Amino acid sequence: MLRGVLDLCLLAVIDEGPAYGYEMTKRLRERGLEFVGEGSIYPLLGRLERDGLVETYRAASKGGPQRKYYRPSSAGRIALALGVSEWRAGRDAVDAVLAPVKVEVAT
Amino acid sequence: MNEFVEQCRREWKRLGVSDPLADEMAADLASDLSEAEAEGVSTEELLGTSAFDPPSFAATWAAERGIIPEQRSPTNARRRPLVLVAFTTLAAIVVIISATLLATGEPRLSLARTTPPPGAGRTVISTSAAAPIEWILLFVAIAALGFSAWLWSTRGRSHPPTAPAQ
């Protein structure tokens, strides 16, 4: 489930505007989501590209070298819409299950 | 280009990723790492635990992108050990059987079959010395075992790493 959600997050941030790898990482970080663990965004981007969910093009970044920019393809936008819908339904279901739990970790 | 990117480059070359694609990925990664470093973000922060295992990171990225040639793909790599195990087992069984037959002097696969002298009453099974098939089988099976040992050692040196889960 999480794997699909991470793909969804990447599609969401590039739907806001084309971005290269590190730029996507920054956009995710700004929202509090960090890809720390075994993976990183690169394999995910590779899979999205292989599956035809993103389009790429090369352009110079601001004052920097040529970068590979990603944006959702038409199939990617459909996948994003479907994924967001599924995520919201799943999130609501999980919320319904967890809502009665009274125990919380003291901070 | 930093050492991390260089190690990825070597892994892509080993996996058979084409040079233009490997160049592109290496350039993008190097640019990202460089920009991150300039902003005070470490490789570990950007790549997580992948930062400690460049070959695995590179292999995962290439596999997810679908740019590893078919004959090097993880699917074939997983299938190969099963074939090797079967081949090694068969060779070992043949060695054991032929050695046992030769040792006991009771070959059952003889090409030569002597006819008993008239009145002897039974067929005389040829002896080991007259039964070259066991010897041939033994030598062929030993050669096969040696070949499979070489295949195992080759595989141990070069099999691709398992792609980690995301």
C-alpha cells in the first residue's frame, strides 16, 4: 500500500509543475514527507517512466546544468486521480477503525 | 563525479545498461547530489540507506526502469541456480553410481556381453575391465562436476545483487 502511495505522492508533486529528481525531494520535504529508508525517489521515478505514467524532457535548471524534468503523462494523470480517490477511501476506512482507540503516546 | 556515482556507473556497466542511459542517470544523480550538498543535504538524507550500498541502489534503479538487458535480468538470475543445482546433483549421482559399480565389480551397463561356453548354464556378465561404459560415465560425470563447480564460482563472483524493496 505504502509503495503505491509514494508513487502517488511523486505524481502529485510533478502535477503541480515539472520537476527534476532533487526538486521533487524538496517539494516533498516542504510537506513533511522524507524518503528515508532503503529506497529513494529514483527507482520510483524509473518505474513511473517505464510504466508510461510520466513524460520526461531535458532542460537547464536555474543557472545549473541540464536536468531531466518529469511531468505526468495523460495516463499518469488518470492514475493520480484514481489513486487519490482510492487513498481517500482507504484513509477514511483506516480512520474509522482507529477512531475508537483512546491510547496515545504522551509527547 | 563523486565516488558514489562512479560506483553506480560501474554497476550499470556490469549489468549491461547501455552507455547513453547510464551516462544520463549518472549525470542526473551527480547534479542532484551536488545541488543537495550545496544546500547542506547529505547523500544519506537524500538517498536513505541506499547511500551505503551504491551497487544495490544502482541495480534497483535500473531494474525498476526496465533497462537491464533480458539475459541479465533478476528473473533469469533466479532461475539459473535451479538449473545448476539440478545439473550438479545429476553429475554427482552418476559419479556415485558408476564408482559403486566399478568398485563392486558388478557393472550392469556393459557393452560387452560374453556368451558362456556351451554347457556353462548361465550368462557371464562382463567384468569391470571389460565394461568401459562405467569408466566413461565416471570420467564424464567428474568433468561435469568440475564444470558445475566452475559455474558456481563464476556465479558467486558476478551475480547481481537482490533489489531491495521500496
